Amino acid sequence: MYHHLLQVLCIILTAIAMASSVAHAIELPGELQLSVEPYYVVQSIYYPGFTVGGMIGEPAAIVATVMLLLFASPNGAAFWLAAGALFALAGMQGLFWWRVQPLNKVWRKGRDMRRSASWRADKGRKSEFAQFGEFINQNWPQLRNQWEHIHLVRAGLAMLALILLIVSVNF
């Protein structure tokens, strides 16, 4: 019984992790049309919500999937499906820390992460955008495209993890 509850928990947590990454993928066409200042403002508005989803959903899904593997028989298909899901979830995290987080530091530069009011798009936008100038000078379109396209890969990995976990329930 606990095994089935753990499977359901893994699916729910992975779905939460997938929601944020798929939302990024859905935003891609619109965000690629933005010039640098509106893009920066959009990042400023949405970053806090994605932070909550990513900081809770992804690590929790990994921990729950590791626990699921500890209770599964290594000889069964469910184990290998869950192991594949864990690999995909770990890949999401790896890509985040390697390619996304360095750019996230730019989005939140000069912002107080503890106060949600500091994320309002109209509060000090010009002075915050001035701090963004360093980023603009570092080939902004290339770095923006890197950030956006890595999120597409992360969305694919999240979907893969969710599918593998759902299929594993049948074994």
C-alpha cells in the first residue's frame, strides 16, 4: 500500500515540476519577440512563481523517486521505469544549475528575494534595468536564447519523467 501511495506522490510532485517547465516552454514564442527591456520586466514578474515551483517540486520529486526506488524490486519493470524518471529529473536539475541558474542571477540582481513587493514591475524598474546593462553587453540575444531553449529541454525531461512514472504504476 505504501508503495502505491509513494508512486502517486512521485507523480504529483513530478507534475508540479513539469508545470513550471512547460509554462516556460509555452512562453517561448512570445518572449522571443520581446526587446531587451520588456524581456527583463517579464522575467522580473514571473521569476518568483517559477522559483517556488522549481525549488519545491523538482527536489521533492527527486527525493520521492529515490524513496520509490528503495522500495521497488530491482528486477521489475517498475524499478527501471522509475529509475528512468529519476534520471530525467536529475537531468532537469543538472541543466538548471549548469545553464539556467547563472542567468537567473542576472534576472534577480539588485532584488530582495525575501520581499515579494520587490518584484513589482513598476517599482524602480529604470534603476533595475540600468543594472541589467552588464547583461546586455554580454550578447543578450544569445544568452536569452540559451535560457529559453534549455527550458524547452527541461520541459521534455519533465514530461518524460512523468510518463515513465505513470507507466510504472502498471507494473
